[in-house]
Amino acid sequence: MAPVVSSQKEAGQATRHPALAMLRGALAAALVVGVNAAAIAAVAAGLQGLWGALLGLLMVIIFSGVGLLALHLARRTSPTMQLAVAMASYTGRIAVFGGLLALSLSSDSLAENVNLTALGLSAMVVVMGWMAGEIWAWSRLRVPIYDLDHEVNA
């Protein structure tokens, strides 16, 4: 009879860091969608389209990633504090994004070097890919629906 090898990840064990698992899934999906969007933009609008699509990809990764990292950092706080962190993170990201958008729309040098249509379209497509990857990763997490006898988030 073969010896039983004990692994660290036993059946039924909860996911230790759900926000990081969701970040990995979302980042993988966003990169796949973003690279394809950049290739299409490069064919459709040349080098300016490529730069626009890559800038859209970068913006989505930074803004969406900051939210999941904030939730990961708040994982040991109360659920009320986690909600406050999520709401503050979202509000702050939207405010910064709005400011950057206003700044970019008034910038002549950005419009000369970047195709703004490619930027906008690729950002929207990458956001959809990010959300799909995040949902996919969430659906595969092991989140207990009851209290465990031992601490999971060690």
C-alpha cells in the first residue's frame, strides 16, 4: 500500500487570500483581452492606435487592481470596515479617473500621439474582460458558508 502524502491544501480548506486569487484571474483575463485589443487597434489605427489601446489596458489594470489590493489589505478587519474600504477605494478611483480623463481630453499632445478612440474602446473591452476574469476566479474560490473551528486567514 502506498503511503498517504499529506499536502498543505486539504479538501474543503477555504481559500486563504480570496482577493489575491481574484486579482490573478482578473489580471490574466485583462491581459489576454488587452493584448488582442492592442493588436486590433494597431492594425486599424497604426502606432497611435497601439499606444491608445496599451494606455487603456494600463489604466484598467492600475485602477481595478488598486481596488482588489485595498480589499486584500483590509481582509483582517470587520465586514463593516471592509465595506467602507471598498466604497472609499471605488470613490477615490472614480475621482482620480475622472480627473485624468478631464486632463487627457484637454491635452493636445496626448491627442497627437494617442488614438483616443482606441483608448476608450480598449478600456471598455478590458474592463469587461477584467470583470469576467474576476467573476470566473470568484466562482472557483472556496469560501465557507459557516464558521470554521480554526482561523483560515492566518
